[in-house]
Amino acid sequence: MNGELFAVLIIVFICLYGLIKKTDIFSAFNEGAKDNLKTAFDIFPSLIFLLTAVGMLRASGAIEAVADKLSFLFSAIGFPADCLPLVLIRSVSGSGALAVLDDILSKNHPDSITGRIASVMMGSTETTFYTIAVYFSAIRLKCTGRTVIPAVAADITGFVCSVLFVRLLL
Amino acid sequence: MIGYIIFILMMFSLVFSFFNGTTEQVCLSVSEGADNALKLSLSLCAVMGLWGGIMRIAQKSGFTALVAKLLSPIVLFIFKGIKRGGEAYNAIVMNITANLLGLGNAATPLGLQAVKALEKESVNRNRNISLLVVINTASIQLIPSTVAAIRLSHGSAHPYEIIPAVLLSSLVSVTVGVILAKLMYSRGDNV
């Protein structure tokens, strides 16, 4: 399956469906786009702060130092060491992960193996701990390991699968 | 929480650079961070704008409702003991649909509505709540638009080429999460 074709087909199909159902697709599109522009604008301030911190970390050379030390371990399992910061922050902060992915892709081309693996990791996992906190703050039930363990296991599976499927499919 | 992470990152970078001899680079990087944020936000605006528009057409035309109908057998299979057409059922189906179509702003309120409704149920209450939260902590998005935006801003020739790998990887991880959550409550003490 080709990803670009899939994206285009979804766009065309939804527009066609809208026209068949006599929806004013132009004004609906404008409304939805405006809402998302607002969301993108809302996260801009936190991205400034986060990208400054992540940029400092990159410039200090600490990421390379750790990656060098661990590269023998990572290369044995085919995991790109550059993706390590993303794995560490992904389940805690969504905008933080966005900033780290941006940093990884500025060092590795997005179409390189490392760039692709980082992209798939970001796309196939969620801000697990934040999500758990939001959901359990809404109800009286206490959060237990019965929720946390499967959620974390799903994250780890996502990271492993990202490496696996990029190497197999792309 | 995130405030501490940012501070630790900055402090650590600065101290590390003293030993690594990269203090000058760290100082220079401060002015670049904001600039990078602006570039990233512009790509985010463009790509997220496109998908926000398309998905609003999907909502207005009833396409979302069609997807929800298609998901119904899967939802009834995963969540045992909920009634088709009931309050919990409707909220769960709409929550999963919103996640699938990348309607981030709609997904969370629907999910919260669903856990509140599940809390009122008497059969398999805890298990169904765990399942819903686990499904929401695993990403199941048809079009990873934010990732595509970042890839585009860094000059990717094929920003969407990752979709097959993302979908497969999400599918496997959500399946693992659901199976494990079910196993957690398999000893008969599922309230």
C-alpha cells in the first residue's frame, strides 16, 4: 500500500461523499481548517520553549555522547540510537515529543531509515501517562496496574514494531 | 511536570557543555530554537489545516457516522456487557471514530463521557474502563497528519509514505494492549 495514494484517496472519497450527501463541502472545509489552525497556533508558544531546550541539549553534544556509548547495544538489535530521546519523552509529553522529533529530523533526513523510524514511532504511539491522568481524573475509580501495565506494554510494542515495520516495509 | 523536564534539559545541557567543550554551540543554539519553532508551526498550520478541513467535511456529511456504524461489531466484541445503543456504547463508538479520523479536539470529551457512562454500568465496569483507557493510550489514527507536517518541513519527498508502517504498528500495539487488559481481569473478579 502506498501512503501518498492512501492520503489522496481519503481526501477525494470524503469530498465525493460530502457532495453526494449535499453537504456544502467548501464552507465545512474552511470551518474545520480554521479550527485546526487555531490548535496549531495554540501550541506555538510551548514549541518555542521546548525547541529551545531540545536545541540546547543537541548542541551540548550529550545525545551523541550517550548514543556513542550505547551504539554497540543498539546496533545489535537494529535500533537507531538517535531515536532514544523520542522513546524516553513520548509517553510523558506530546509537545515535547514533537520537539524531539523535529530535532531528530533536522539531523537525519526524514526519508532516511532513522528519520522514518522516528516518524513511525511518533505516529503509532500516544502520550500514554498524560492520557491515563486525564481519564482517571474524570472518574472516582482509582488507576491501577491493570490499566498501566497494558498501556505501557502497548507503547513498547509500538516502538518495537516501528523499527520492525520500517525495515520490512519501507 | 513538563516545566521540570524543560529546566532539567537546559541545566543538564549547560553543565554537560562545560565538560564537553561545547558551551559556545549551546549559547548559539538558544537563538535558533525559537526560529525552528516558527518553521515547525508553519508546516503544522498547513498540514493540520488541510486535514482539519477534510475531517470537518466527513463530520458534516455523515461520513463519521458511517465509520462509527462499521466499528460497532469490533466495539461490541471488545467491550463485553455494554448495550448496543446505550449511553456508554454511543460514547465509546464516537470516541474511537474521532481517534481514527484524527479529530483530536473531539476525541477527549467523548472519551471522558464514555468512562463516566461506563462507571455507572454494573457489568464488567472496571474491565471496560481499563480497556477504553488503554485504547486511548494507543494511537489509532488513519492519517498521522502532525508527523506528516514535520516530515514536510524537513524536506521529505514523501511525507505520507510512513502511513502503512504506522497503521500496522498501531494495530499490533493496540491489539497487545487490549489482550493484556483482558488478561488482567480474566480471574473472574471483574466487577
